[in-house]
Amino acid sequence: MAKLQYLVIHCTATPEGREVSAADIRRWHTSPIPTGRGWRQVGYTDLFHLDGSVERLVDNNEDGNVDPWEITNGAAGYNSVSRHIVYAGGCDASMRPKDTRTEAQKEALKKYVLDFHAKHPDVRIVGHNQLAAKACPSFDVPQWLQEIGIKA
Ligand SMILES: [Zn+2]
């Protein structure tokens, strides 16, 4: 069990306006290769739907430690010290990276991140692209944190 160090924000890398279900994510991540990635666990703790509802994919007791049963597979090398969250979207119709967050998703993400930060002020909040050479989550997390009043 390790101390929680990162809250990592992801996108599902799916086209703008398309809903993604928990079952979709489970299939992508835990189905055997080549259908899925063959992981034992999904990549994210919470999923932000287009309508702003938040669905918990993996149990979490909200404390400052990452218990073995809370680990999700969002970013290689960081999973034992991270919580991963994801919004449905992140690509345009041609599958190019795009900030497709709906107003409802932005509001829900803001509320979640502010609550999280109040509870865990020492945990760094980052985009997946700050930990790996990826476009995910298709928006500038440090700039957004500043907009919502969190010093990155
Ligand atoms: Zn990601």
C-alpha cells in the first residue's frame, strides 16, 4: 500500500458526443488481447459521462493511500501511487485530439477536482500527457486548474 501522489485526468479517446459505458471500458481494458488489452483491472476509478454524471468503476475508500484493490491501470509506472479518472470523449470525428468536454462534464470535473483537492491538498493533479508522451486528455490540465483556482 502506497501513499496517493497523483490524480491523473484522462479521456476515453472516443469521438465527440459519443457516450461510453462502464461495460465499454471493461471490454477495452480487460478482454484478452487482441480484443482488449488483457489487463486484470480497468484503467480508471471514475467515469464522467456526457451528461455530467459520474460513475464509479473501481471501489475506493477515499483515503490518502492506494490500497491494492484500488489500483487502476491508467499510466504505466504510476499506477501504485495514482487515482485515474476519465471523461467520455477527447477526439473529433476524425479521431484527432480535441477537448470535447460538455458543459456538464466540465462542471462535474470541476466539482470532483475541487472536492478532491480539499481532501488531498498534497496530491498532484495532472493530465496523462504530463506523465507520458500522449495527447490524453486533450486539454491543458495545468491551465484549467488555474482557471478553477487550484495552484498546480
Ligand atoms: Zn490517458
